[in-house]
Amino acid sequence: MRKIVINDDWGGFCLSFEAMQLYAKLSGFTLATDDYDNEYLIHSSGTQIYDSNLQRDDPILIQVFEQLGKKANGIHASLKIVEIPDDVDWIIVEYDGVEHVAEKHRTWC
């Protein structure tokens, strides 16, 4: 089974400062803060990554959430892990910050 971290409440996916610190420590990234007090990770290549850009099935993200539990929740976030079969091609669907995992399919508008 594949584990995926999603936000289960209004407000949107966001990690706490403690979770960002732990993620940086476990991944070898550097933690920094921008002019608006938003934390982000800096890869050794110089690439900046905000928590909302992390791959939700990232094993380090899963480890951080499992280790910290509710302490991993950022402001207005209520994170949880959803487990899906390994062979499912998936996406995260979001409405007003509440997310769920869905199987990918073709869509036309």
C-alpha cells in the first residue's frame, strides 16, 4: 500500500515549523524563511521548495507525519495519511483546502 499525506479540513495543506525543521534534518535540506515569514527548504542545488510543493508520498514526509502526529499540522491544517493500492495512478483533489485522493482519469472541459 502507498501512503499519501493530505489535508482533511478547510484551510489547506501546511506543515508546522517543527515539521519543516524535522523534514530539513532528515532530508539534508536547509530550512530558511522568506520576507513574509514563510518557511521553505533549500536543496544543495539552490532550489527552493515550500511545504505545499512536497511530493505527498515522499517517504521523508510520511516519516515526519508519523513521528510528529498532530504536531506536524501547520496553521489551519489537519493532516492525515491515506493508504491506496500501489498500482493506482493517483492525484490529490482539493476544494477550499480540504483534500482527497482520487484515481487519475482523463478529463475534458
